[in-house]
Amino acid sequence: MKIKEPLISCDTVVALPNSTSNNTTIFGKNSDRPKLECQPLVQKPRTKNGSKYTECQFIKIPSTEISYAHVGSKPFWCWGYEHGFNEYQVVIGNEGLGTHIPSSSSPKLIGMEIVRLGLERSKSAKEAVKIITDLISTFGQGVFENNQNIRTYDNGYLIADPKEAYIIETAGHEWVVKKVKDTEGISNIHSIESNWDNISDTAINTAKSLNLHIDSPKLNFAKTFCDYDSRYDGRGEFRRLRSCTYLQNLKNNINLREIIFILKDHGDGQKDNISQSFLDTRTICTHYPDPQSDGNTAASLVSELHSDNSQLDIHWSSMYSPCLGIFIPMFIEGEIPKVLSIGNKNHDHESPWWSFRSIEELCRTEGILDNKKASEIRKIWEPIQNEFYKSAKLIARDANKLKQENKLKQMKEELTQYMLKNTNTVLNTLNELVKSKSQIS
């Protein structure tokens, strides 16, 4: 029997250099997951693999000689990631999709594992597309039966590097690829119709075997495979339209702050500007509307990718609700604070993720989101965030100079200390907020 996907959202956006104000690629992702599913940030160094196989959640696949250094946002139980970035400036995020492919009795790759494998094995967005599509064709992904009570689903991916970006959308072992021209947003709905650049060799035969609708002469992938009813409560079409329209309206003037604003958006689509007033509906920044419901933005990432060697890339990471938190600048060239990787199934006072989760709870009155409380929280974060915007750009340039001078040890030490200092600032503020409700009442 086909499993209906009960949760509702994720949104990923990208703007290429021809659409941004400073000729960089800017990538953004909101990971929306169960409201109590901890998602810490983990860093993995470059590794020489000693085993012939990589052990994933349900299957093992042949290893590569090297796994590249990367950072990933990792649901506590999962081997894979919701989104992440690697040492070669590749950034990947995924979305859950619903299709007409029947549930399989055989284990497959989980969509989040494919994100990690793409980061571990690729040096460019184009290479990541080849790696990911080969994995999907060979090992499959999508809905399959398992005894671990793990939700499985088909996936969409947005993959970017400083010069290019691609969208991959899937249905079981089938896939379709579209190259991004300027700006793009994806959500929990198939978006690639007949405008694809590449498609799996067996897509048409699979569609025929399932008696699915087939357009000719060129297969409409979304129309053929997408099960629109399976994402009935996620409003994926609305959220994708919201992000794509906003990006197109800003074309040539898109910058870091605008992408962050999109991830914080609670707009109803009626206004052109970004709104942070809570609505009783599913928006790009997702909150569970009442205590009985589920699904919340669990983590966010915005990456500034530079191709001109003027500065290091900056990866801005946020935990839980982005509209109530702060984006901390991260650099893969340094050591990301280990405290950010703390977090498991149960609430942990040492875990930043669980503390940010507590902030969202404090922003409710009798379980319902309270705009007044949210406003007070945002006022506390605003000056800290503005300082990060300024300091991150400076250290990104200074550290890049050290890199060009081959002073790699000094570069790593300075970046590590910078990230630790910022993280401590955030955690001290966060702990005070959690301890004292009076600051947000």
C-alpha cells in the first residue's frame, strides 16, 4: 500500500551570479521536519576510505577512495543530511516529493543519504548531478517498507556551486534534471515538466508499466509521476510560487539578507514584501499551528559561493525556526564548534538545537504562536546578527589572504576562534532567553 507523507514542507532556493548584486551564487534551504526531531550540525574531515563499502541506513554501496570534507545538518537518527556543503564549494539540499511509484519491499537509499553521498564525492555541481543520478538509477530511492519506522519518500534536490546550479527530481529509480538559468525555488511538489535537460533512460518504460499518462514527443515528468494528492496539506505549489516570484522580482538585486528574509517568510502571497506575522497556514518558515499538530522548520542554511577568489565562502547556519533565531557564519576551512553537533532524541540542555526549540515554545501563548513575543525575541537577535554580517565579510577576506599566502594553519586557527566566539555569544544570549521568560513577555 502506498504510504501518504504526513509532513508538509521544505523549501530550497538559489540565485546565480547573473541575478545577485555581487555576482555570487547564493543558496538557501529550510529543512522542515517533525517538531521534536533534533537536527544538529556535524563536520566531517576529508577521509581515506579503508572499506570497500559505505554502510548506509538500509543498504551498503561501493565506497570511493576519498570522502571529501563537508558539513551537514543531520537528523539525529540519520546517516545522511537535510542539507550541507563541502570543501569544493558544492552545496546540496533536498525536498520530499510524492509520486505514483508503488512502495517497494526492497530497501533503497534514503533521500538524505544521497545528499551526504553527493557532498562526499563531488567537486562541482555538475559532478554531483552525475553521482546522484547514477546512485538513484542503481540503488533507487523513494517509498519502501522498513522495520525501523522510518518515513521514506521520493526526493527533489537543488545542487549549487559558485557558477552553476541544477535541480533533480525523482520517482523511484527514475530522475529528471534541469539546469538553473538564473533563480529558482523548489518545494514539496514536482516542478520539472517537459523543460528538462536530461532524464533517466528507463523513465518512459517505467511510466508505461504503471499505466501512467505519457505526453509525447517529450515526457512531462511532473505530470506523469507526481502524486499531487500525497502532499495535500503542504501547500508546496503555493510556497514554491512564493519563493520563485520573490526571487524573480528581485532579480539582479538579490543579496544575502534577501535570501535569509525568504527563509523567514510568513507571507500569505497577497503582498510583495516579506512578512513575519504568523499565519494559521503553511508558509516558507514553517511552524506547527497548535500543540496537536506536527512539522516545524528544524534547521536552515544560506551559502554565499564565490568564484572570483576575493574571499572565502560563508555558510550561514540557523537552528529551529529561522524567524526566531539567528544565522551564524560558518567556514569549512576552520573547525566548527563541537557544541553545535550535540543533540539526540531526548531534550538536552547542552544542545543548542534543543535550546532553540525551547525559544519557539516560549513564543507561544496557550500553545498558539504569539506575534508580540516573537517581536521581542527578534529585537534581541537583531544587533548580534548585524554584527555578524559585518565581521564575517571582513574575516572571509582576511582568511582568504592567508590562504593565498599558504598560511593555512594560521587561517584555520583564526577561523576556528572566530566561529567559537560567535557561537558562544549566541549560546549565552540563548541561555538567558530560555531561563528568563520576562525578556520576551
